[in-house]
Amino acid sequence: MSNSKQQKRVTLAITGATGVQYGLRLLECLLAQNCAVDLLISKAAHLVIEVETEEKLPANAEKLTEQLMKRYSQLPGQVKAYGREDWFAPAASGSGAASSMVVCPCSGGTLSALATGASNNLIERAGDVALKEGRQLILVTREMPLHQVHLEHMLKLAQMGAVIMPASPGFYHQPKRIEDLIDFVVARVMDHLGLDQNLVAKWGED
């Protein structure tokens, strides 16, 4: 995205499902496209990040913001992290929330909370705001196998306008590395956000 275009703002939530690599890669790609990112990371997600990656992300929102700003200083976008009960965060209100929200990955617990209207933390409230305001909500679900309640929640959320996007990478681009599989899913999210991406060529393109 060129600097002449209006900066897109996205609320990105990372919850405690396996596959946090999708969320971290999406954050990097959003910033590379000059997006302003309101970042929400659940307590469980911090634990999963430690297990699945070599990342050490502070739980304190201010320290996390500072660390990420330094890490991605070469990218044009901006990121700000918020705590799980920061009710003054923009995402907590329909008058302040971004036009798009992505939960990546989306845990079964978060899926349930969004489907039933729970707002016990900022991530759940932000998702509830997106639904009630009719704004874009993308849920990158990560669970298998799925039982009846999972499926019912997905159907209910889809009927409310959310986009259910399971982290199911394709193979027609002949992936050579795990990163290629991650990029496939992230590329689809970027496509739905209306953002440029060169991670994976669109079908029919070289």
C-alpha cells in the first residue's frame, strides 16, 4: 500500500490455539502494508507462543508495544498492544474500533464466547463490537476434529456476518517449507482484507 492511500487500521487478536505462527506472520505482513494494528494477545496465547516459537513477548502491553515497534521499525505500519481488560482501548467501542478485525488463530473458547455474546475480556468485547456494528470479522479457526458445538458456533457466527477461515493451507503452490504453508493462510487473510500481498500468487497467475 502506498503512502498516498489512507492507512488501513486492523484489530488483530491472537488467542490460545496452536498455530500462533499464523498470527505473528500476519502482524508482520499488515505492518509491511502500512496498516495500523491494534494488537490483542490472550494470556493463553502468550503461553502457546513460548511453546511453539522462540519468541519472548512481554505480557505488559506497554512493554510489548515498545518491543514490537523496535523490531518492526523498518516497516511503515504501526502497532500498539492492549491489555486483556483495557476497556478504554478503541476496540472496546463501536465508535473507536477498526473497520476490520482478525482473530488469528481463533481458539475454540474464543469461538464460543463470540457466538454467545460473552465479553469477559477485550478480545471477546472487540469481536462482539465488530458483530454488532456489522464490521468485518475474520476468524482463523484452529481445532480438529470438530464436534457439534464447534460447528454450531461457526454456523451461528457465519450467519451473523463473520468470515470463518480455517487454517487449511493449500498445496497447489508446491510448498517447500513450513513457512510456505503459513504464508498461504496469511495470504488468504490479506486478500479478504483487501490488501496487497505477494506471498502466494492468485490462482491463474504465475
